[in-house]
Amino acid sequence: MAIAKSKLGILFIIAILAGSLFLFGCPDNRGNGNNGANVSTVANGTSAAGASNASTAVTGTGTGKAANWGDYVDVDYTLYDQNGTVLDTSLSAVAINASIYSKQRIYTPLSVAMKQNNGYIAGFTQGLIGMKAGESKQVVIEPKDGYGEWDPTLVKEMAREYTISRFETQPIDLLESKNITNITLNKTIVTTFWYARVVNISDDGTKVTLRNDPSENQIITISGMEQEVTNVTNDTLTFKLLPVLGKTYTFADPQTGQAQQARVYAMNDTSVSFDYNGAMAGKTLIFDLKVIKVS
């Protein structure tokens, strides 16, 4: 498989260092994963038009009207991958048994508006057509009707080491907003990760240039990823990324400011490849559905 080399790797570096990250960045202790507040595994897929799935026969005794477009359907579900691993469910007992239970989540049937572009993956909505309250069935959803095929061009390779200037210029107002006052030449201030020295103040007194003073071999954490300071010169700082293979990291897109996620796909001593495909891309989804109500 060809792994793309692009400016996205550079953008990743910019993203994790942008916004005075040395000066006021927050060492990142965020975890990755669903907080349980929303049913992410059935949301935000392709539209329902044209979806097709393989379904098992309906079981159970159905009552009332059969679900159709324009209805609202309350449904319990359990989602499996092709290995039979439970990925998500609306049933607390199933979640506990599968060791995916979240105290932050309310386990309750999902209410689905039966219409196109309803925020749920196409195959999930399509699979409810014709079902009545009390009926159950299993629906197999191919990637094209779920979260799309896995795209090898979204795997981006970049060097693990990068070098940046040791100096950064910031508005004095920014420092003062962080309770750093009485700013004078050669003053030493405490930043998020290390000490920095004031080496220049602009003639109009609105900007200050800082020299960052980390120690070699110091480890810092930005956007959840550890990085090591491997070299300090008079003018530059060199860092080495210390990612964990298979881990997903969240960082801000430097152009939009929106959160992005990328999984460490492969790595060696000199380079690392990040997979920007969604976690569910390329997966065949297997849903056990039980309709609670059709209205």
C-alpha cells in the first residue's frame, strides 16, 4: 500500500505547537473514546437513499403499524464487528457483559426519525423499514452504507523529529492576561513546560520575544502525545515525537480549529504514519435490532 507523504505532516506539527503552546498550552491528559452521551456508532453516516443490507428473518410477534418513511421508531440495538465483538449497545446489561458500560451514558432505546439525512448511517435506518413493535432482526451493513471504505490515501507519513525556532514573539497583553506582570528585559518567566527569558521588548511596548529554555531529554506532552527535547542550540529546539502504536490522538486542525483524530498506523525510529480514516471506516457492521415502538 502506498503511503502518502504530504504537507499534512507539517500541519500536524503546526497544530500541536500553535497558539503559544509552549507559553500557555495545557499538558494534555485527555482520553480518547466515546463519552457515552450520544450514540456515535449509528450517527453521521451516509444518507438513507439507496442503502442496501443483508437481513435475517424477523423474529418475535409484532403489533401495530409497520415502520415506514415518515415514522418515528424507538429501537434497542447491539452493534458487533465481524469478529462478534460488541462495539456499542443501547442495553445496559449487554454493555456490562461486554465491559463497555459507561456511567456517563443513559441506556435507553434510540428514537429514529425515518427520513433521509436523519443523522444516522443509511443501512441502520433502512433496516427498520417494515418492522413492527416487538419484532427483532439482525442487519449486516457493508462499509458503503456505513462509514465508507477505508482510504489508504488518508494514511500520512511524517518524520518523528522536527526543529523549530527557540524564540517566540507574543503580545504583552497575552502574558498579562495570564498574570505575568512587570515584564522587563531578561526577566525569567514560568511557562507550561519550562522557564523562558525575555530577550526583547518591541519599541512600542506591545510585544515581547521569549527564549525558551528547556533541558535536553526533557519529555513534554502536547495533544496527548509525549515528545522529547533531543537538541537545544542557541537558535533552535529539536523534538522527537514519542507516539504509541495503535493509539488515537486528538488535536486541532490548524486551518479550521476543529478537532481531528488520527491513529498511529505504523512507525519506526525515524518516521511515523498517521491514519486519518474514521475508526469505523471499512468495517462491516452487524446490528441486532428490536423495535420498541412505531409512531
